[in-house]
Amino acid sequence: MFTFTLWLNLFTIYIPFLIFGLLLPNYIRKTLLFGVNIPEEVLKDEKVLILKKEYRRNYLVSFCIIVGLIIFFAFRGNDIRLLNMGITIAIMVLPINYIFIHLKTKKLKAAEGWLINRKQVVMISTSRGSANKMPSMKWFLIPAVITIFTWLFTMIMYPHLPHRIPMKFDITGKVIEYGNKGFSSAFGMPLSQLAMVLMFYYISIVIGRSKMTLNPSKPKTSVEQYLTANRRWVAFTIFTATIICLYFAYQQLMIIEIIKTSGVFNMVANIVLIAAPILTLIILAISTGQSGSKITVSTNEERDEKLVNRDDDQFWKLGIFYFNPQDPSLWIEKRFGIGWTVNFGNPIGVILGIITIIVLGWSIYSTTK
């Protein structure tokens, strides 16, 4: 069991995340360098190329050392819990390396004066484009129906369940923990399904309404890339919500003993249902890039090198946390990485940030129990 978990974590989490971190600078907007606002043409500067090489070297070495130590100590103690807990530790390697290079980039920008004598503008698009409509929210009926059926099956079977019911399974479907029958134990999975559907539905709304800050040197191209990227990400949230609800439904049917599968089938089902969203995320991130920067669109638009984005680095703390009380936007695209973050200058953003910290803290605690 330990060996299988090791290989599973290695090929579905550790190696993909290592590759993702190494390639990430290639998929950020060309007007950003490690969370710092820059003119597009300086990306070819020798000092910039050296910074990118330094980031990749530092990340590769530190990630391999950390993961190697995790695997070494977990292997010595045959400790699956340490393997799983190590995932959180390994993921933290990326932001630590990023912050280090981000601070060096800010110093280089100030020393080189990249934005001196440049016309700085802010260009925002509120158009969503008739030709690039988001996928219909009705697609969320699929995971919603899966959730409803899971609830119905659980309600029907609940009176017939024994006083002790399965709570946790290993990768082969063998029960490793039982619990007393009750609402929380019997309906835990359906409640999780409901939470996932609501969460991904909200994320889809956020993606469609998030502020689109355009590249002023090529605004038409930028808006088309944004719209196409947002459409892809909404489709991904629908797909992921469906897969997760299927996975929880499968687990719930085992808990209430409607289905009993072989070890091989259960192993394959777990791998497929866990790996599918992860692999799809990696492929989507690589093919789309930040703000759709990797999407090719035909606009026949020439770049205006005289215009650059307004220098708003002061609102981005460490290039990660956006704090701008004057900006009414709640959600804004990340400076580094793929996805969105909240405006911590907005009171609602602060509340969401606190909730996120609590949820992450509870998740980390749960893996170490």
C-alpha cells in the first residue's frame, strides 16, 4: 500500500507540479515578470533571461531536495500520512522561490528604469463578446443531478444501515476505518457534493465577471484572448465539478453498501477520477496561459510600443496579494500563476481571505490527523 501511494503521489502530484513550476514563467502575460509590471520588449533582455534561469535552477534544486527528504523519511517509517502531508510542504516551495525572485525583479526594474519616458495607461474591458459567450450555467445541472441521486440513495438506504458504517477506504476499496451511523457520517459525502457544486458554480460566475485588464499595446488581441480563456476556464469548472461529484457518489455508494467492487476496479476508478482533473488542468494551463496569452487570435493588430500598462506594483504585496481600496473590483487575475485572487482592499475580499485561510488550515490539519 505504501509503495502504491508513493508512486501515485509521485506521478499525479509531485512530478506534474515540478513541471508546472518550471514552465510557469513561459505562460505568464508578456507584460509581467515574476509579478512585476514591465514593457513587453524587455523580456529579451539578458538580465531578465538570467533571472528566469536563476528561478528555474533554485526551484528545481529546492523542490527535489524537499521531496527527496519527504520520501526518504516516509520510506524509513513506512508512513503514508507523511507522504500525503509532504504534498503541502512541496507545494510551498513554489511561492517561496517566487517571492525571492520577485524581490530581485523589483530591484532590477528600479535600477534599469524600464518605465521611464513611457506613456502609462489603464485599459479595462467590460465587454463579454457575443461570439465568445460563456458555456451555459445549465451544464451545472449534471453535477447537481448526480448530487440529488446520491442524496436519494442515501435517504433510502439509511434506515437499513448497520450501527457501524465504513468511513474510509484504501486505494483498493478495503475499509480502513468505521464510524457510528449518524447524519454527519452517512451524509458527509452528499454534503461535500453540494458544497462542490455551489463552489464551482460561484467560481464560474467569478470568471465571467472578473475585471479584464488589457494590454494597451494590443487591446483587440488582448480582449479576444481574455474571452476565449475565460470560456475555457468556465468549461473546466463544469467538468471538474462533474468529476468530483461522480467520485463522491462512487465513494458514497460504497459507504452505504449499494456497490462492492474488486480491488483492481476500485484502484483504476480512483486513479482515473483523481488524475483526470489534474491532467486537464495542466493541459489547459499550458495551452491557454495567463489571460489567454498562449491563445492565437486573428485580429491583424499591430503593437503600439509607446503604450504600457500603468505601473500598479504598489498595490501588489510581494506580487501575490492585491490591496487597492480605490478599486471596486472584488476579483482580479493573479500576477503570477493561473487563476484569480481577491482584492484585499475590499472588505468582502478580507472576509473571503480569512475563510480561505481557515479552510486551508483545516485541510492541512486533516491530513496530519
